Amino acid sequence: MLNAQDFITLPKKDAQSLAEQLNLIFRLVRVDGRILFGYPTEDDKREDRICVEIENNKVVSASIQ
């Protein structure tokens, strides 16, 4: 079963590979404090997308959205 917490502490490249293996869309929402995308709104939520925040090349936050 998919658990967003499995992505926490992974390096960015490994997180992208895991998302690909799980057939998930990989969305970077924040990297080193810089916002790239906002989190999806209620009408834009999906069950096949993982949104992650990266600090120093490691995932510090992840959620299925």
C-alpha cells in the first residue's frame, strides 16, 4: 500500500524513481525554500500524484495529492 511517508529522507533522484515505479506523478512543490508549485486545490487533487518538498537534496515532506 502506498504511504507518502516512504518518501521522507530519500534523495530527490531516489524519490523520483520510487514515484515512477509506483506510477505516480512526481511534483516538486518546494526546493530549498523556493516554491515551485503550490499544493493542489481541492478540485485539483488526484490519487496518482505525490507532492514533495526537498531540502539539501532530501525529501522533507511528501503527500499524495
